[in-house]
Amino acid sequence: MNFLQLKEELELIAGDRHADKFSSWLNNAILELAADFEFPALKLREPVLFNTKVTEWLYNLPNTSRTSWLTSTAYSVGADVVEGTGVYNCILAHTSGSTTRPGTGVLWATYWELITTGIGIYQKKLFKVLSQDWEGAEVTVYNSFRPIEEEDYDHDDTGDYVEALGVEDKQIAIYPMAVDVLQMWFYRRPVDMSADSSVPDGIPEEYHRRVILPKIALQNFEIIQVMALNEPQRTLKYWQDKYEEGLYGTPRGDIGMIRYLAKFKGGPKVHGGRDPIL
């Protein structure tokens, strides 16, 4: 189904009172589904290049939701902001003022933004990294910073090339600090739909109606409940059942999306039914 067809389906479910929200509902649902499941179409086949600096061990992946620093604003520990050309992380909770501007005091730590072309499409699961500068040497990938910090607590070790890399949320840490070019493979973000002819990025077509629409209904149920034109679409259980059927299949023999995706991992072939994968 394309973008226009999905919006038309939403209108049949909920009327057109909030049609201006349908586009954001659809794109948000697809983004969440891509975060929950490993869609083969979103798994990079060609690597993205990441150029490291010898003076830095920690990098931020681009964050489209990160906001600019503002005065008279309460910031909690861990908040990220943009100020000028820098990215900063709050290390002491405070209310901002003219004397607490990032880069001028002890309330903020400077983080380096990773702006290498292509990294902005990162969503999850960095599963392979090679050092391009060192004849394709494989870089060890960790899903936290802990192994990096156990190896180099003060973050001051340097080397000829990167040997290990840790990922936490939207940050990348390297060990040791080195000038290197890394080839990185990961699951990318789905491309937002904008034109009516656009199709949901990465999600198999046979699950557009069966999974995306129930997902939207569950995400926005309080609004859908008021807007829904007919029973039983006004009930939460209806959409919960529809979503589960889309994911796990039905007694009629419809194969759910989870089972469909399992075949790409080399799992056993399944021919219908509702029992979830073990």
C-alpha cells in the first residue's frame, strides 16, 4: 500500500476530523516498528564510513530531536543540547542563565557530533565494523561503553587504528583513540513517507494493513476511540487483537509478520497458526 492508500484506510476507520495528523501517525508507527523488529530491507548491505580523530574517544550520532540551548530552562543530567557548532551533555542539573551557557562552565560536557555522511540514518544494532585504513581489520563491537572504560578508564590511550567500539543509545565510543576510517554496517532508519506514492520503508507489503494500521490505532487510541465510525473499532481489545494477529498470525493460517521475518534468520519454516516463535 502507498501513503495515499494508507491515509484513505485511516479515514475509513476514524473519519477525517484529524486527517491532518494521519501523515505523522503513519511515519511514527513505521519508525517504532523498525525499532522493534529487524526488517531485512533496512539492514545495510554497503557500509557507511566513519572518520575518527586521534583526540576523541566519544562521538554522538546525529539526533534529529536534539534542541538548541535556551536560557531560563530547567536541564536535567543527561540532557543533550546544541549551542553554536557544538553538542553538549548536561552533567549537573540546573536552570539555565547567561552564566551557564554550554562551553563556559562546569555544568556541561562537550561531546563530539559524528557528522560523517550516512551516519545520520543509523537506527540500531551496529553489527559489523572494519578498519578500512588497516587492510579491513575487524573491530570488536560492544553494546555498551563498559568494556571500553575497563580497558582505558582515563580515555587517554592512543594507537594506530581502532581496535574496539562501544555503542550506547546514540553514542559511539572507540578504543584506542586513533586516526582511522571505519566501515560500519547497521540497521538504518526508515525513510519518512511524504509523497502520496511513497510506500512504507522496509515493512513487507503484505503487512501494511495488518500491522501498521492497528499499530496506529493503539498509539492514538484515545483519539481513535472518539473518532471511530463503527463498532467494534471503538474498543481497545479490537485493535490489540488485530495487532497480535498481524504479528503472530491467525488460526485461519495467515502467517504473522514475526514468522515471516524469522525465515531471513534461517529459522524453521512455519505454515500458519498463532503460536509465537520460541
